[in-house]
Amino acid sequence: MLKAVAAKHDRKPAQIAIAWLLIQPVVSTVLIGANRVDQLRENVKATEIFLDQEDMAQLDAISQLPIEYPGWPLGS
């Protein structure tokens, strides 16, 4: 799904992942890594991406963590 959202926006999956992180209310800082200037430029371009409701639903679904014990028997 990440690749599909990236293709929809004609961006790289890493850029979509960064854009998704930037709008998460529980994320206060996104640290990006780059070994070269061109990588840094690509990562910074993530700030220009607008993810719509459909994108967010898909990305939220694939990033959902499994419920851990003791909550898993309760389904919560």
C-alpha cells in the first residue's frame, strides 16, 4: 500500500512515510537521515506532500501494530 500511495503522488515511498509521520499528532519530531545532499533534498520534499483521507486510511492500516498481551484476549 505504501508503494501505491507513493505512485499516486509520483513520489518515493520514503517521502510518503515521512509525510505521514509529519502529520501524526503523537510525533513531535521527525529525524531524517541522509548520506548525500540529494538524499536530504528528497527527504525534505516530503513536506510538500498532501495526503488525503484515503491515503491516511491506507497508511494507518498498514502501520497498525498488533494488540499485545494482556489486551489481545479482550480484542482491545
